[in-house]
Amino acid sequence: MQPIGDVIKKIVKERNLGDQTNLQKDVLQSPEVREFLQKNKNKIDMSMVKNSMSNLYEFYIQLQNPDKIMSGYRPELFLNGDVIDVRYTPTAAKIEADREKTIEHHLELIDLPERLHNVRLSQIDIDEGRKEVLSLIGEFLSKYKKNPHQQGLYLSGDFGRGKTYILAGLANQIAKENKNIVFLHVPTFIASLSSHFEDNSLQQEIRRVADADLLILDDIGAESLSQWSRDDVLGVILQARMDNVLPTFFSSNLDMNDLEEHFAETKNSVDKVKAARIMQRIRFLAKEVVVFGPNRRKI
């Protein structure tokens, strides 16, 4: 922020005003200053105006050159005792920019494209195949504001129906509320677990995912599982989510029954009991809803 005196001198020079007397006339004749003086004429006298000229200069110059003094803020005149003072309030553009920064800070994408940060629920096309899921997401958001311990959704359906896109819209909406969201691609996450062995950070990574205010597990059922990754990673995460009633969302090309069969078969064995236990947690955490319609990857 430049000193106001330096800015005034620069503006005077740029406009060939010659001296501050001419600038003072411009200030007092500006519509915004005249409107303020007229509105408060019963509270303001000429001595107040003279004593407040530096503030009036600042107000005027900021109006004429929004980026000179306080970029992203608009000036407002107000009475501060016996002085006309200036305060700054953020512009609509500044508020929106700050909101976008908040979203990016609070939404962590793991093995998913950064462009998902830009998805908004208001941008999502509503068709017959999406009507139910978007309605349920609307209900979730209404309840979530009152109580964050809500059941999530399990979005099933063929690939290309927009399940990930819809969940990105939800994630960005929740991120506006300063909630921490983890949105991860399950197959890639499972495949990369071994990288945490070198620095012994696996338990920390599992805990970070398990403790997120809102967790979205994308493309679950497409991963290649071992007994260990099923029971000691996914199982632990889901158990923690269930114990703490933390909202959890899923997307999958498999319905819940098919997902249970997928969990039963690991690389080295078949265990329907362990699969049933995993699915019990998922069914507690989420309600299944089918997303259908055209393959949008071909559109």
C-alpha cells in the first residue's frame, strides 16, 4: 500500500492539475463526496471538511484509481467523531476470489485432476439420470449445516455418467464452509500405499484420510486388493468413519452387491465374511443411488 501523500502527488502530476487546490475542487465536486456531504449536512460543518481533506483525497483517488491504494477494496466515507474518515470493504470480486482460495485450501485432491477444484453444483446439468442424486445432495447440504454427522451417498452407475463430477461439485460446496475434505481416487491410492513404507508414514496417511471432515472415495471397486489393503487400510478408514459418524461419499461402476463380491476376492484368497464386514460399514455410511443417462465422455 503506497503512502497516500505520494499517491496524491503522483495523480496531481499525471493530470497536470498544478497544485492541490485544483485537486481539492475536484474532490469536493465529485458526485460521491457531494452525496455524502448532502446526506450528512446536519452533522458536518466546513471546519470538519477542512480537517478531513486528506481522507477525502484518499477516498476520491481510490475511486478514480481502484488499484492505486487498496486493490480489491472499495472506499466508503463515514463520520468518525469530528472527522470524515475512510474505511474499506471488499469488492464482490475480492470476496469471490477469497472464497476460491478457501475452497482450494480446504479441498485436497489425491490422484485426481486439479480441474475438479473448479466444478460447482450450479454448473451441473440436471437430467432424468441425475435428478435423484442432485436432490439427495441438496437434502444432505441442508442437514449438514445443522448437523455435520450425516449419512453420505454411494453413487453407482456405468462409467462416464458424471459421478465424479457431481461429487466434485459437492466437495467444493462443503469446502466453502471451511471444512477439510479429502477426495481420493481409490485404485491409485491403494497402488501407492507402498511408497509410505520407506518413511513409516502409512499410519499417518490412513489417519489423515480417516479423520477428514468429509471423505469422498472415487471409483471404489476398480482397485486391485490384497487382504492387507482391504482389511488394514480400507477397513480401518471405514471403521473410523463409522465410529465417528463422519460423512463419507463413494462413486463406483459397481452396485453395492457387486462391490461385496469384489471385496470377497483378493489376490490370494476368497473371504466372504471379511467382505460382508466391509460392506456393513459402507452401507452404514452411505445410501446407494444410481446415476444413469448418456455417456458424457463421448459428448
